[in-house]
Amino acid sequence: MNLRQRTAAAEKSTVPRAESADSTAPDASPATEVPLTRAGAAWVGISAAAMVAILLIIFLVQNTHQVQVNFLGMSTSTSLALMLLIAAVAGIFITAVLGTARMVQLRRIIRRH
């Protein structure tokens, strides 16, 4: 789609104006729909991640007592907050690796077709 086609499409995609009680009053300007952008999507994602991080920090601060941890025959005593942080980071890492693998797989499929 070239610039003229995009401009024409944007002009056509206006949000209908609300009817006022006085239909003879002139409208200042027609309302237009704001397009979704990658920057906007990134902003929403970063905001959501920041909220989750804040909640995680609050949760960790409230759970600082010592716990006994047993894993694969190893045993240690450490703070619950540290164990929860390690589990959260491991979950994020696993999600990132699997998500990256899926994106690479989809890109290869697209290139083939």
C-alpha cells in the first residue's frame, strides 16, 4: 500500500460522531481512529512487566524467613525470597528460550513459502 492509499484509508476510517441535541451546531473536527503501533504495544508490554516486577518485589520482601531446600540430593538453608527469585528468573528464562525457538521456527516456515 502506497502513501496515497494509506492516507485515503485513514480518511475513510473515521469514528462516527456522537449526535448532539442541536444538530445544526457545526462540528470542530471529525474524530479519527488512532492506529495501533509497535511502540504502543511495547509500552503496554513494558508497563505490564513493570507491574508484575513491582508485585514480585513486594512478595519477596514479605517472605524473607529461612527455609530448608532439598533438590537432587542437595540440601541447603536459605531465604525464601532468594529461592522465589531464582524460581521466577528460571521461569522467565525458560519462557524466553521457548518463545525464541518458536519465533525462529515460524520465520523459517515463512521464508520457505
